[in-house]
Amino acid sequence: MHDQDTPSVAERYDAQERDLLYLLTRPEDGQPLWSVEDIGRELETDEPTLPIGGLRRAGLIHQTTDGYVFATRAAVRWVQMIGHVA
């Protein structure tokens, strides 16, 4: 028997958004730009546009016209306040 429950679709989606936000706000990197393709490889997902879209609608990331993604100042400050937590 399994001691841990299988995460729901919503929980996996939330985890992807959190991981993406942490990727875009690494303290040692400043405020990096990432391509959608690189995000997909880093997060090991075939659909990086799903968490990107959710965070864009929430106002936590911006996307340039040529497809690069970066965290908003609000997102950076939020991560500074709470840190990178699992």
C-alpha cells in the first residue's frame, strides 16, 4: 500500500506554477529571461505554456513579444519575503 496520496491535477498544476516562479526568481541569477522551450526542459514538461499562462494572468510574470518570460517585480518581492519553500 502507498502511504502517500497521489497529487491531484490541481496540486500538480500548482506545483508547476510554484516551480516556474522559483525558476524565474533565483537569487543568484538576478532576474533572468527564459525561453518557453528552456522552461519546458527545466521543468520537464511538454506543456510549459500552462503554468506560464496562469502566472501571466495572475500578474506574476511577463512575456516578451519574442517569447521570453521573466518575473514581475511583485513576484520577485513575494519570493524574497517567503523564500523558496517546498
